[in-house]
Amino acid sequence: MSVPVLEVKNLTKTFKNVVALDNITFEVRKHEVVGLIGENGAGKSTLLKILSGIYQPDSGEVLRNGVKTVFRGPQDSAKAGIGMVHQEQSLVTSVSVAENILLGSETDAVRAGFFNWGKLNAKAQKQLDKIQSPISPKEKVENLSFAQRQMVELAKALGVEEFSKEAPVIVLDEPSSVLEGEELEVLFTQIERLRQFASVIFVSHRLDEVLRVSDRVYVLKDGKSVAERNPDTADVDELHRLMVGRESSAEFYHEDEQLAVDGAPVVLKVDGLRKNNAFSDVSFEVRKGEVLGIAGVQGSGREELTRVIFGAEPFDGGSITLDGKKVRFSSPVGAVSAGFGYIPAERRIEGIAQGLSVQDNIFLADPSPVSVGPFLLPAKARTVASEWITRLRIRTPDRNANVANLSGGNQQKVVLAKWLNSPRLRVLILDHPTRGLDVGAKEDVYTFVRQLCSQGISIILLADTLEETIALSHSIFVMRDGQIQRRFDASPGNKPKPVDLVEQMV
Amino acid sequence: MSDTTTLAAPKPRVAVDWKGRLVSALPLIGLVLLVIVVTINQPNFLALGSVRGLLESMAPILLLALGQTFVILTGGIDLSFAATASFGTVLLALWLPNLGMLGLVAVLATMTLIGFVNGFVIAKTQIPSFIATLGALGLYSGLGLAISGASNIRISQGYEAIGWITDLRIAGLPLSAILVVLIAVVIAVAMKVLARGKSFHAIGLAEQAVLMSGGSTVRIRILAFTLCGLFSGLAAVMLAASQRSGGPTLADTLQLPAIAAVVIGGTAITGGVGGAMKTVIGALIIVVLRVGLSAIGVPPSFEQIVYGAVIIAAVVLTIDRSRLGVVK
């Protein structure tokens, strides 16, 4: 057997106290498409960042065609012929396709600080030709669709061939997450084309696609490579089991604990809500104990919508009714005293107050349960804070520890405790509540969501993944370009499929 | 459930905590060392008369510094506070003769209002506080110069409304200084026992998190500047009482020592860390330093150089470099 083009041996990487990669070993062979799957937090991104020279491993080695190689930075990695197509697109939208493709590697296309446009466009065209893309190098990136931009990214990644005599290794990080239908087919065709002259690492959590394009699949879980499978003999269920370590996703999301809310009273009613340049004509109702999931890509307007409901941004038309009373908040101050809570996606900036203790964070939103009038009851505060730490299994040395020193999952639990502590809470907005959390912490969040519902608290959910949206919600609507595109019933036993939602998203 | 994350073993954390405690005790250690050094050079330093003079000169600095502490805790700074106090002494000189006690109340109210306006402008328009208050500094020092005719005004009629502050003694010590330290204790206790007592700190540490938790960041910011204005007014009263006059630049030389007192006491210039008792220690360091400097023969005109250097040194020592991104 020939030497693998890329080999990773016993790679380990820890961040402060969290083991992100634990003794990972895998290889990529010539003309091979290797699937890499794992949940958020399984270690995929860390592994990719080591391959692109952004992180240095604590131990272990990377071999390129059998030669030990150290990537001190992204340029080292490019010189070794490893090209990255990032999950979040990294193009500069205000300039042309050619400028983007050659960004940082213009070499002789730049003379005395000026572009030689003919040369630049020709060089870019060469990369675009490799994938037979019809996109013009002169086109501005901002005029391209998302799928087209991804092709530009791919062309840019292929530019690494210019630095290295070796056949390139192209890493596709979640390339399919927002593609559908034909665009997806185009991507798969490209992967087949890449196979002719390169090797591909295909990272995804869409298991059916991974099985379709890969020659071999590695499953990562909790920083370990737990399995290697042949797509011809493996199926989606098996991969899922390996990935989450549990029998089914229904169990992971505690679907059996979801309660029906058909007869429950309406708590929140939004009618014809409009914010210029963000969204318009948004109407929906949330019942007591209901989880309403809002799906949509970036720019669909769903983030703005939740911030408007919470009073963090103003709106231009329509109405919000809470318990039958019209409300309009000029800031979150009013929203919180009316019974809204918000768990923001920007946890470290908007969620926790870094520098304050765990206890102070828990009582940040509403100290009323542990105070009399304006005065704090220190003994009661101590007891209640300790109770929350026990109940939510917050891992902290003690309640006075600086919340900044906790891990992401435990910080998120502190944010949860902050709202759960408030007796006023009626509606909780969860904005990507499990972003960046590992599997165990995620499952804890799901458990708390179910508990909140059973206590009659209503939830508006902007989830990280469609699977999460579908599993947790009673009803879902998909937003696209600031409009509600379609509504789905997702009550227990009536769950829509991710693909149904995706169709409406893009 | 699989346990999600692992924290560092408790032991190194405790060690870190000790280091933190040592750092926060540094100002007090510094003060004690300073007193020892000065006493060795000038054995009668701890005599009653000397301590009395020390405390009398500390009172207005500490008042200004306490007001500034609120603002610095929120992560801002009020550069107009000394100019406002000077303006206050002019108003006192003009209003006391006709209004007496009522004039005193009117001046305090005016100073508080000035602080409120500063805070309102900064919180509502989101201008950096040092720019807004730099403008205010020009405004109020100019106003003071204009209405005083650019000269000191002696207070004779109506002086009794403020004179009692400097005249009264308790156990031979000036009432003024004791009152100011008492005020500092009240502030420190309030921050401890009130349910919302850490609001200033919280804003200085994480304004966005406070906002998204339903805290009124606008109101708290305005409150910090309003309190700073009120304390400038109190400092004005104390200065006018000890000088028996009002003057458009009377408090201006206290600007640097007051800010120095806040930061050398251990309140972080970036906000979020500190408190009133730290500022008391800081103010004591500043006045002992002042006496010590003159004891070793440094001319008073050099004092400002020392205060400037002290501010920079204290900030360099205490700044949390991990949060440099938010320094304003």
C-alpha cells in the first residue's frame, strides 16, 4: 500500500481544562474522499485548525506523504498543499472573485503595489477552470449567490496547488449545511472532480451526504476517533449511534418528555410585526409551556426578531401582546420586568458578566427572591445560589468563583440559572443555547428546556441545528428574507424532516 | 449523564486567589510603609497637630475621589469634577451672603444637576465619557471665571452656614475628615448589603450582559455621574469653608491627586473592580505622600509631577491586560 498523502498520529490538544482532541489518529490516501463526522464539540474544528496551522498540537504529529510536518501558520499549511474551504465563508465581498482567489498569494500579479489585472484574472481563471466553474473572475463577490461563493472558496483552496508539488488535500468544512437540491448536486460533482487529482476531507454532520460521497468515514466523539466505517456497509443510524453514543436522537433530545400544549392559553401574541430592513409581517402565537422554533439562515431576520421582542432593538410596526396586554419595550429593562428572559448567542459578552462571581451572576437579572426591599439577605443568597449550582450541576469550585473561569457549558448553566431564578419569568428566548457546548452540556440544556415547559414557561428557540429545532419545538416557522416562509407543526409524534425545513430556508 | 467539563484542580486556584489577595492588599501595605518612612524622617509626623492637618487636607480630596470612584467603577471617567467643584465654590461665595443655608442647599443641588446632565449626555448619546466631560470641564471652568470676574471672592456674610464644618473637632480631630470617612463607610456598606449594590461594578465589567439581563445601564451610568456631581458639591463646600472664599480655580489642583487616590487605592481604571474603602486608602497615601515630599524638601510645585507619575504607575500595575480591548 502506498504512503498516505496525509496522516495524523496520536494528536492531542487541550485548552485550559478541556481536552479537545484525545490521541486522534487517521489517514487520507491518494484520490480519496474521507468523511469526518462528529457533533459540535467532538473536536472537528480543532483538528481542522491544527491542519491549517492555526493551532499547535500538544503532542502527536502530522505526516505529509510520510514526512513529518509542522504547520506554524496557515501559510505553512498552504505550502504543504492543504487547502481549506471554511464553514463560515471567508471571502471579502466588496472586491472581485479574482482578488479573493489570489488574496495573500498575488505574487507577480502585483507590481509596485498595483494589480496587473490581466495576470490576476488569468491566474484566478486557472483555478476556476479546475472546477469548470462558469463564474467570471471579474465579478464582484457580493453579486454572487451563497452557492457560487462556495465555488469561489473552493477555487481559492485549490490555489494551494501552486505552492506544492504534491497532490493537494482539500478540506471542506460543513460545505453542505446551507445548500439544497441542485446546488448540492453541483457540490458533489465538484467533489468527484477533485478526486481525480486531489484528496478530500469532507466534514459534515449530514450523515446521508457523508455516506454518499466518502470512501471512508471517521467518527469523532468527545475528542476521540471512535470508529472508522466503510460507507458500503454502514448506515445513517449506525453513524448516528456512534456519533452521539446513544440509541436514538429522540432519546438525546428527551422527546418523550415533550408535553402537548393544544389546550393551553396563549401567552405571547405577535401580530404583523415589522422592522425596516430586517423583517416584516411576522405574526405568531406562543402558548403556555410551548416551544416555538424559528428556523432560517443568517440574514433571514430571525435574530433581529427575537431581539426586537426582548426590547433590545426598536420595531417599526405591528404589535406584541403578552397575556392579553399590548406591550412595547424601549429596552430590555421593561421586557425583563414583564417576564421575558433572553439567553443570548454571544454568551461571553451578553450572557455572563465576566469578573463577577457565579452567585452574583445568578442574581444579576432578578435579586428579588433573595432580598427584602432593596436589601440583600446574604444567608439566603448563599443558600439559593448553592441550590442552583447543585440543581443545574454547575461545575465550579464554589459559588464565589469568577464565572469567567468556568467552561462554556457551565457558564451557560449560570445564565440559565439567572433566568430560572426569576419568579417573573414567562417567556424565555433561547438564541443558540447549545452553541459551542459539548454533548453532555447540550443534553443538560435539553433537559432544562423540557422542565421549563412543564413549569408552564414558554420558549422561543433559535437553535444551532435543524435537528435540535425539530426535536425541541412544538411548532416551527421558517423565516427567509425577513418573512415567514412556512409554518410547521412539530408536536410530539408529528415531527417534520430537516429537509422539509431546508427547502423553505434557501 | 457524562460529566461535561473538567475544571482545574482546586489547589492551584487557591494559590491564585492568594496572589489576588496580596495584590489587593498592596495599597494598604504601601500606606503603612510610607507612614513608617515619613515618621523615621520626621519623628513628629504622628503628632496630633500634624495628623489633624493631614486629615483636613485629605477631606476635599477624598470627597472628590469618592465621587470619581462611582464613575471609574462603571468604566468611565469624569474629567470635569474638579472644575465643577471650583465652580461650586464661586457659587457658594455668591449665594451664601443672601441665601445662607438655602444657598448651601442650592449649590449642592446645582452640582448634582451638573453631574446628572453629564451622565445623561454620556449614557444617552454614548459619547466616550472623557470627551464629554472634557467639554464639561471647559464649560464650567469658563462659567466660574466669568461669573467670578476671574478672581477669588471672600466669604464673610453667611459664612456661618458652612464654617461649622471646619470648626468642629472630635477628640481633637476635624469633624470634616471623620464625616467624609463615615460617608465612605456608608457607601462601602451600601454596595455590600443592597441587592443591586454591585450595579456599578457589573456595568464596568460587562455592560452588555447587564443590559441583556434587564439592568438599566443608562440609569446606573447617570446615577454614577450624578453622585460624582454631588460629591464635587460637597468638596466645594469643604474647600470654601477652609479657605473662607470661593475661586474659579480653587479645586483645580485637586484633579490629579483625586484621580490618583482612586487608582492607587486599587480601583481599576477599566472599571468593575474597586470600592469606596480602597479610595480611602488611596487618599491617605496621597496626603501622606504630599507631607512626606515636603518633609524631604521637594517644593510644592513638583507635587503635580508626582501625582501624574503615580496615576500612570498605578494604572500600569493594576490594569487587566486581558481586557485591554475595552479600554476607553
